[in-house]
Amino acid sequence: MGITIRGTGKFVPEKILTNADLEKMVETSDEWITTRTGIHQRHLAAADVATSDLAYEAAKQALDMAGIKPEELDLITVATVTPDMGFPNTAALVQKKLKAQKCVCFDLEAACSGLLYSIEVAHSLLLANKKYRKALVIGAEKLSSIVDWTDRGTCVLFGDGAAALVLESSDEIEGDFYIAGKLAADGNYDNILRLPAGGSAMPASHETVDQHLHCIKMAGQETFKLAVNAMVSACKEVLEISGVEPENVAWIIPHQANHRIISAVAQRLTISDDRVYSNIERYGNTSSASIGICLDELNRAGKLKKGDVVLLTAFGGGLTWGAELIRW
Ligand code: UT7
């Protein structure tokens, strides 16, 4: 039995917020945002669009590429920190929109590492149990709904978007796309990147709204340093486990949080710039969607050849981080 990535998809909303637009909202400049982050613009969903709507659009594209009907799916997962609501889970809302009747649905929250965590979970289920043959793995975020638009330290960073992968296991498939993975977490750093209110620890109240506690809080510099070290060490570990040399990696797709982080990670792994995929200038940080959006762009541009080894790496709130080596 083999397991493969049958299809990919992505969706970003039409509306674009440029750095020039942000200059009118907070005390910032295009120059600061561009040099410190690499971001030029981000896409924002309309008020009546929820994360499941973005996920649904990406899912349709991935299913279409895979040639798989929604009713054939055994599993839908949505990695997100911006679910439509407390419950039902976003995956179930996507299931409803797709009319995918017979599948198991759950959300997975591992912040910006969510898609990597989901790939590992879905792959493990497909590997372990023949009940699961066709899985839709989604990373989707409406981060604009949890951004504090008065905080220049964070509001310039994030955007909305979704990405989807269709995984399939079958006796007819040869080999396994998943070569090796290293996932990690350290809850001791829960304070440096979080959305404090709205859960059981701090339920919503007038005070939490007044104090913008339903928004992303981040200690940027500390997160930056930890991100580089954690992603480099996870990548080194998966390369070592799998016996793959950095020069044999066709593409590295790092989570799109900051172009300086992306460059630092690639440099320390000795992966040349021409093999680093980045689109942060167009979308900003879309958290659990970012790696999937990159993968879909590479795939649809015909830049992934059969057999290519691709290194995915992510870092986010939790803290959570990891790396996965996949074969196209
Ligand atoms: O996706 C999850 C993981 N997230 C990350 O990995 C993000 C990691 N962190 C970062 O990408 C960077 O730390 C930031 C882009 C968030 C910030 O860049 P930085 O180079 O670390 O800047 P800083 O926070 O040290 O701030 C430098 C200065 C400060 O002013 P003073 O104190 O030196 O006068 C800030 O107040 O830049 C100021 N600043 C801004 N100025 C203009 C902060 N935000 C802005 C802004 N526009 N938007």
C-alpha cells in the first residue's frame, strides 16, 4: 500500500490591504514593513466570510485536481486558530458545504504549525487503518478577525487564506510521500504568542473586549530568535533521520512569518536561495495556511517534479514547531 498527495488547492480573498493602506491606519511605513518583514500586501476576507468559506474554496480546488468526489472522503481536518465558532468544528462546517457525507471531521490547533501537525496525523491514520483512504487536510485562517488593528507590532503581519491537500492511500499507489517528520512543542513559552481571551481561562466580557484581549499578542523579537533555532534544528533532524543531504532538497518551504526568518533558516541549512519558496510579499503570515499555499503555487506552476524532495518547516504559538520531508 502507498500514500500520495493527490491534489492541492489554495484560496485567498479578493480584497488586498497594502502597506500604504496600513500607513493610514497606524504609525508605520511601507519601508519599515518591507525591510523588517518582506510583506508588501495581504488579503483580507469580508465581514460575512468565515474560515470555513475560505477552506471550502481551497478544498474544492484540491478535490478537483485529485479527481475525488467529496462523498468519497473518509476524513476532513482543518488546522486553524480562527475557527468559525467554538463548536461545531470548522471541518464539519466544510463537510456540510462540500456535501461530503461519510467522513470523520475534526479541527487541529497548533497555530502556525497546524498544517504540519495535520499532515502527520492524517498520514498516520491512513497508514494505520484501512478505514481511512481519502483525507482532506486543510489549513485555513481568517486572521483579520483576531488582529488588533491598533497594534502596529502585529497588525502589519497577518493575512487571510486557506490551503488544502488531498491525501490518498491505496494498494495501487507505489511508495509513500512522507519520508520523515519531527514535530515538537514547548508550553513553557505559552506567554510569548497567544490570544488570551475567549476560552475557559478568560471568558469574553466587556473588559476583555475593551482591552483587545481577543486579539493576537506577540513578543516579536523573542519569537523571532526561537523560531529560527527551532526550525533549523527540526530540519536538521529530519534530514539526518532520512539520510538526505541539504543539496538534494529540491525546495524548502518555511512557514511564511518573516523573510528574515526564512532566509536565516535556509542559510543555516546551506540551502541556496533558488530553492527557497516564499510568497510572503503577497500574503503576509497566514498561519496554518501558509505552507499549503506555497505548496499549491509550486505545484500549479509545474515547479515540482516527480520524486522531488521537499522540506516543510513551521513554527508558531504553543510553542509548536516542526519539519517534514516529503517526496513529490
Ligand atoms: O507565525 C508565528 C511566528 N511569528 C513569528 O515568527 C514572528 C517573529 N517576529 C518577527 O517577525 C519580528 O520580530 C517583527 C517583524 C514582529 C518585528 O521586527 P523586529 O525587527 O523584531 O522589531 P522590534 O519588535 O524589535 O521593534 C523595533 C522597533 C521598535 O521601536 P523602538 O522601540 O526601537 O523605538 C518598535 O516599536 O520598531 C517599532 N515597530 C514599528 N515601527 C514601524 C514595531 N512595529 C512597527 C511597525 N512600523 N509596524
